Amino acid sequence: MKIAAAQIEATIGDIKGNLKNHLAMIKMAAENEVDLIIFPEMSLTGYCREEGKDLAIKPSHPAMIKLKEEAQANNLTMVIGAPIELNGKLFIGSYILLPNGEIKVYTKQYLHTGEDKFYASSFDFNPQIKIGDEIISFAICADIDNEKHPTSAKNNQSTLYLPSIFFSKNGIAEGHRLLSQYAGEHSLSILMSNYSGNLWGTESGGKSAFWDNTGKAVTVLDAQSQGLLIMEKQGENWVKAN
């Protein structure tokens, strides 16, 4: 089994350009026979707040149709970030595109200060999926600031925890500390995807990473570059595959 975290740059509202970045990473993942790829928070639209209502992505959006086709063609599970409107409410969400054409939705449970002016939070959209022997739970950014979130994933028997985040250059060290702590305390393997470049007037922190279930950081990308971090399960251990 192989899993990958895509570290990309994005421009708020440039869905066409952001999709191009997604497709480049997906192509690389497919060439490396990856089973799952995760992108950062609101990866398809870029991280936004007041623009979220106008940028909300439906499954029928042309970009989503293209990504769904790629998931099926490459037998690849994808975790794509976007503002998502459900039942008349706007959420920060992840579309989980499965190779069989099914789409699941995860919504951010714990919001950053100020996000609640534009987005709702919910615990109702919290899917798990299984690939091979791995039971997988998802997270978005500020979810990882609340220890109840990874604790819940572990209580639900998850073995792999996948946060999509937008952490700044100043905040990424604390994010790493928390994820290492959770990995060790809850025996969770953790794959995290963050942005590189500038977004929302902030320098992104990059450093997408993987921690094994002892809390050890196995692989960390740099802070500035776009790239794909690929991990492979060999026996009971995860090793860097690229």
C-alpha cells in the first residue's frame, strides 16, 4: 500500500489553475502506483473565508467531474479540499473520491477563530474508509488543535489519520509537535498535507510530513517547495517510497 501527501501552492478562487496543480500531483502519484493522495485544506479553491460562499464546490462542478474520472482511471482515492454547502449550511470540507466512483464528505469539526463568521461546524459528516488493513480517519487544520479529535479517531479503531491543513511558517512547528504527540499517544500513523508558497496574505509553512505510530517523523518535506511525499507500507512498517 502506498499513500501520498501533496504539497502545493494555490491561488484563492483560481480553480482552473489549482486543478492543474492537482492533476500534476495525481499524475505523479499514479506513476508511482499510489493508493491514496491527500491535498491541503480547501486545496481546490485556496484557503478562503468571505469568498467561501461564492466558491463552494458541488460534486457536479467540472473540476470535480475531472477529478472523479482521474480517481476511477487510476484506482486512486483522493482527498480534495473545498468549501462545501450541505443542507443550507457552508462548511470547510474534504471530498473523498473513491476509485469506484463514490464520493464521501468530511466537514471540519473545530474552527479557527473568525471562521465561524462564514462557516458552520458539524460532527455529522465524519466518514472512515478502509484501504487494505488500514482504517482511515480525516481531519482539517484546527481539528488537530483539539485532542478530542484524534482521540475519537483512535476510539473508532482508526490506524491512519490524515490531516489536511493550512499552517503558516510561524505555526507549523506547533502543528508538528501536536501530530507527533498524537501519533505516539494513540498509536496512529499520521500523514499531513500543507501548502507551500503564499496564500491568504500569509507565508505557508510547508513541511508536509508522515509520523509512524510511535510518534517518529519518518519523512518531512521542505518549507518552500511543491512536492509529493510518498509512503509505502512494508510489513508492519511505513517507509519513504520516493
